Amino acid sequence: MNRLVIVGNGFDLHHRMKTRYTDYRDYLLSIGEDNIVTCFEKCDEIAPEYMWNRLEEVIGMLSYEDAYCYLTSYGSDEWRDSAHHDFQYEIDKMTEYWPGLKDNLIGWIQNIKYTNEDVRLRKLISESTCFLSFNYTNTLEVLYDVSKSKITYIHGDASKSNELVLGHRSDDWYPEWDRTNSDEDVRLLEASKTMDRHFENTKKRIEDIILRHKDFFKTSCEYDEIYVLGLSYNDTDRMYLQEIAVNNDKAKWYFNWHSLEDLACIDHYALCLGIRSYKKINIDQ
């Protein structure tokens, strides 16, 4: 029986591991990186808990309205020489969190404590089982003795201290000001360039990631069973699964659900992926 098991963060959360991005926030504060937290939480005007729960999505947003007060009109009585750069400086500050946010990821993951295996999941593991992990952690190796050679870490493996994939998938990052008129004010033009660089540097390029792991996707065919455990069923993850689905039209899929929302998402997922044979399961029960 050839089996592929795909695991997302819900798999680690099932094992009661502290792998939420809100846990990452706590880690940053614990190591004195308060500035990263403060700077990130200023980049959008929504509740901090929501921001951290949807960290990668929020990276693709910038709430720059607060910076407008630094865009002093050239004819204003309040004009001063520093006003040539105040607005751009504030936009720069909004993006300062990114290097630290990404660089501290490995340290956080390497400090996460592993718990215990779930004996019910042991039955999914055999010599012919392969794994695709969306996680940075080594839960499969540590708790289930799975060989690293059997696992494809699609977003990076923190134990190898290599670069971890983190970023947004937004293509709509243009500021509200009209770029056709930004040439009239060099400050707007410079701020636009800063934002462009930020969004380009923080974008998750799925096509490149798939190409980087082409050996896995080329050989991911003729599975009898495919288990999806702990994914959030978003459009980004679906792009990876699409590569697998096209080569496994006869496989039986098993989608784990955690919330009632997941149940509806699974049906939509299966429809979009062209999966005819699938079943909904719940590993928490």
C-alpha cells in the first residue's frame, strides 16, 4: 500500500505543541525582541491576536494611513526641510520588522518542546509511507521515528538551519495614492519603491518552491492513499496539492477536519482539485 501523508500545523497542534504564530510572538518577547513585535503590530489596524494568527497574510498588508500626517504640503506654514524625508522615513519604519521576524524563526522552532506520539497515527506509518510536511518542526522524526529521507519539508527544515519559507501571496499591494500622479511628489515615489521592495522580498513564490522540489512532485504518483492532516485548506496550500492530484487520479484521499468550517472547505477543495474519491476524518476524535 503506497501512502502519502501530508501534514500542516494542525498536526503539531494536535500533539499540543506551541506552534501557533501567537506562540512565536511570546517567544520574541521572551528574548527581548519587543521592537519586532511592536513594529509588526503597527503595520495594520486590526487586533494583534488576529494579526499573529494570520501572520503570513498580514505580511502582505501595510496600514500606511498613520504616515500621512508626515506628508506635509509643500506650501504649508508647517513646512520644514526634514519634511522632504519624514513620510518616507515612516514608511521605512513600517517594514523594519521583517528581517528580525524571519531571522528569529529558526531559534523559535528549535526551542519548541516536543510532546508524545498519538498511537492512533502510528498505523499510517509504514516502509512505503512518504511524507510532505508544511511544518518547520521535526515532529515526524522525533515522535514517530520517520527517516528524514522519507520527508519533504516544503517550507524548510529548522533542524538543518536552512532558510525557512515565510511570506504572503498577495498580488494587490499597491498603495491608495494614485501612482500615475506620484511623479509629482518625489516623496510618494520613494515610498512606493520602498513598499514594492518590501512586498517583493516578503512574497512566497509557490511556483519556485514547487520547481525546487521537482523531484518530489515528479515522483509523487501512483499513491493508493493520500492523507491530509492539519492543513488550513487555503488557496496557497491548494497549489501544492494540485501538483499531487494531477498525478494521482486513482488515489483515495482522506482529509482531516478540525472545525465545522473545515467540512465545507474540504468539499470545495476536492472539487477544485478534481478529486472524486475522498473521505473526511477527524484525528482529534
